[in-house]
Amino acid sequence: MSRQSNPLNPFLSIITNLPPTNLLVDGAAAGLTNIEGLLVPVVGGTTQSDLETNKPCAQMTIIFARGTTEPGNMGVFAGPQLVQAVQTAMPGTSINVQGVNYTATIQGYLAGGGTDGTTSMTNFVNQALTTCPDTKVVMSGYSQGGQVVHNTAKAMGAATMARINSVVIFGDPQSQTPVTGAENKTLVICHSDDNICSNGDLILPAHLTYGFDSPQAGQYVAKMAGA
């Protein structure tokens, strides 16, 4: 199956046909917002709030931190595609999904990840583990959301991280640094030509196409969950 025909990622045909995109992070807001505006109707909902709305416990809980300037709390470049891929890889499994509520500003990225994201993700992880002790918690993020995952893992400590089932990061600015407490249960997906994965500040087309990798991520989450 070609990338263009992958049913998980039909929105990527839009990205593939865009003019070349080479943007410095600190000047990228307008350009990214325009691209995201094209993608929102294709990916559907950009907000998931199952923990906030106190949905009944599910077998799995995915807590996802979107990238810089992305809409909603799930974004458009990786979050919705990850959820769909996990659902495909784990048919019949009940899954709650919660996006991290944070501002995801350019300044936050340049500072190493918005601290409001760390607070939000920490609170949601603790809520899931306390309210639903049998749920398998997946921590995930894209771009600045990857920074948030790293920072949250450091903040929560070993005892809490031991209860996390798996971690998935797309386009990780801290790809050379293991996720604290999750060294043996983390999948980091970085494209070889993605400057952000080298802790750079240049947004190349390779940084916007991680939806292509959602099937790999979904299979990894399923494997770690014992499916």
C-alpha cells in the first residue's frame, strides 16, 4: 500500500502537495497555522477529553501532548492518527483518550517544553492511575509534546513511571535522551531528515509527516499491552 492510499492518513496527500516548507520555529506560527487549517476538516476532531469528562474506566488510556501551535489538545499531525492506529491494532479494546491541555507556544518549545504541559500531563497520568488502576496508560507526544513527555517523566519519578505501559514520541527534540523511567518501553520515531529531532529549530517537510508512521506506533502500543 502506498503512503498516499493509506486509509489511516488520507490527510497527508494535502501535505505532500504543499510547496516546500522550510521554517524557523520562532517564525513559523503563521505558516503552520495555515497548514493546520487545511488539515483540521480531514482529521476530524482535534480535541479528546475523556479524563476531563470522567468517562468510565477503559482498558487503555492514551494521554497525548500535541506539537507547537497545533489546534485543540490533540493537534493534527500525529495525535488523531495514533489513536486510530491503536484502535486498528487492538480491536475490541476500550480506549480512553485525553489530550494535554497546554498553550504549546513557540516560546515553550524554545525553552525545552511548556511547563504548563508538564503540569497537565502529570495531573492526567495521576488521575488515570488513581481512578482506574487497571488501565494501561500510554504517554505520547509530538514535537514539543515530546519535550512535555520527557519533562513529565522526570517530574513524576520512578514509582509512577513503573506503572506506565508504554511511551511513544514522534519528532522528538530530545531524541538522544532516554525517557526517564521508561527506557525499555519507549518508541521514538524520528525521520532522518527532521532537524527538530536533532534539537534544531528548522521545520522541514519531514517534521510534518509523522502521520505516516502511525501504524508502526499502533503496533508497538499493542505489543507492549500484550495484545
